[in-house]
Amino acid sequence: MRTNLTLALLVWAFAAFAQKPSVELLTPSNHSLILIDHESQMAFAVKNIDIEELRNNTGLVAGGSKIFNVPTVVTTVAEKSFSGPVFKELIDVYPSGYIDRTTMNAWEDPNAYKAIVAKGKKRIVMAGLWTSVCIAGPALSAKAEGYDVYVITDACGDVSKEAHDMAILRMSQAGVKMMTSTQYVLELQRDWARGETYTPVTDLFKKYGGAYGVGLDYAHTMLKH
């Protein structure tokens, strides 16, 4: 009897422990998202990632943030005079309300800064163009002000692989955390039993998720679930 009780307590304790996720993980309500300068002129010079892949990853991040109602700020630089429109993948999700700047570092722009801090989240996720300028600047600045900062590396681009990699290294050395676009969306979903977001998330990956999306499309068509 005592052995059975001990075993039952051990199983209960293990189950309780296993259900406690790391506080490092993102949830829909514990962060804000800042999408910075995903504009045509900024994309022309990108060399570290294929532009189609970059656009798809941007679509994943923007679409995921909308599905999970993540507080999101979209900012541009010289949209009308130089850098041009944001990616269509971003317009489809957030068609308006962008904060335009002249500063390379969004953190130094009064309107962008006000919009970001107004979200009231001490954890900020960022992605944009270019990694070494428009992402490194606000990421390091936010980190210096005590924010917990994440960067979605494959939704960022730069003029060379070295420029991108060195920016990632510099931010990492300052304590900024790195992740990918697929990781971002799946971390928000976390459990496929969350039925209210299951279909929107799988549809999002069918549209922008490359081979993974093709696999989902095949499974849902052939296996009928």
C-alpha cells in the first residue's frame, strides 16, 4: 500500500513538473512584436537570404501575430520618399497604421518609441531590414533599458551574410535572444489541442511554410483530419 502511494505521488509530481513551461518561452500575451522596415528599397540589397524566403518568413511572423492577437507595431523609414512600400505579405495582415521615421534606429524616433513602450510589454520581439542597422539599433537600445529582447533572425536581412552574422553576434553578446519565424509561430501555438488557432496556424503554414506547409496540405487532404 505504501509503495503504491509513493509511486502515485511520484507520478503526480512528475506530471505536475512536466506541465510547467520555461519562463523563457513566448506566449501571445507576454510580449509585443516590432516589424521594422520590411520595404522594397531595403530588400533590394539583401544578400544573406533569398528574397522569396524572407518574404515568406515575414508573412509567417505577421500572420502569426495576428492570429494570436500579439500587440504589434509596424514601422517604416522614409516610406514615401525613398524606401517604398512594405512587403505585400505584411500589407495583407497590417494594411495601414505604420509609423514612418527618418531615424535609422526606431528607438530614437519619438513616435515609434512611444508606440512601442505603450504596448506595456517588457519582452519585445523584433524583425526587419537591415539586421546590422535597423534591428541592432533598437534591439541594443531596448536591452539597455531593461527590456527582454528577441530577434527573429530569418525574418531579417542584410547587405551580406557577414553583416547579418556580425549583427547577430553583437546582439547575442549583449544578451539579445535569437529565434526563427517557424519557431515563433509554433511557440505561440504550443499545443495542437488549442482548437481555436489550430486551423488558422496550419493554413498560415500551408501558405508560407515551404516544405512543411506542403506536408500539412498533403496530410490534411490524404488523411482527412
